[in-house]
Amino acid sequence: MNIRRLVLDVDKAMQRPTLLELARAMAGVRGVEGFNITVTEIDIETVGMDVTVEGTNIDFDALIEAIESSGAVMHSVDQIVVGDRLVEGVKRSR
């Protein structure tokens, strides 16, 4: 299955890993061509992030392993795009 995009809900402790450490871990995953990490929430102990990853044949298991071995935690997969090309969502009106 050719995974092209993943949008993940990821949390980390306030101190470790740093965003740079998390990015280094993710950058080495097979199939990852680019990603962004956006901090969405900060409290006294944790930092919540939206992580969007794009590439070709992204190794999902290796990506999650890289995130978790860095010290962060993946809470959910909020979007997955699979196939030969990226397909953007279309809002429906009801």
C-alpha cells in the first residue's frame, strides 16, 4: 500500500524530546520526503502537536517506532492518503 500522507496527533513531554530531536528521528524513515510538526497545545507537562508527513510508500510502522523511540507518543491517525497521487478532501454541503 502506497501511503502518501499521514496526519498524526502526537504528544511529547515539555522537556524531551525537543522538536529537533523528534524531527531527526522522523527524517530517517523510509519513504518520508517531507513533514511539518505544528505545536497545537501546551500545558504544564506536555506539548500537543499535529504532524503531517508526506512521501511515497511511507513505512508506517517505522515512522511510529521513530516517534515513540524519540520519547513522544502517537495518539491517533487523523488522516491517511493512499494511492498513486495525493487527493485533497472536498467539503460537502448538506
